[in-house]
Amino acid sequence: MSNPSARHANEFRRETADYMISTGGPTTQCRPELGLNSKTVGKWAQDRRCGLKCRFHD
């Protein structure tokens, strides 16, 4: 079986993560709003936070 998150473009992942971070809501709420698995979006948001944090420390 293929990786379901591989079918989403990087821009979509980034925008989704930014949306979830900006709303401050739990990723479990993303399922009805976005139709995505909350664990997947949680991983995207975690990666995005890390990327932003690391970028500002350089």
C-alpha cells in the first residue's frame, strides 16, 4: 500500500500546517474540516514548527 501523505503536494502540506498552527486548535479537529487524518496533519504541523524554529535560529 502506498503512503497516503505522499499524494499531497508540499505546498498543500505547508498551507495545511500553517492553518492548523494559526488557529491553535487541536489537530483532531482537522478531520471534519479538511478530510485528513489528524495524525498526518499533526506530523505536518510538527515538521513546520520545527522548520520555522530552526530557520530563525540560523
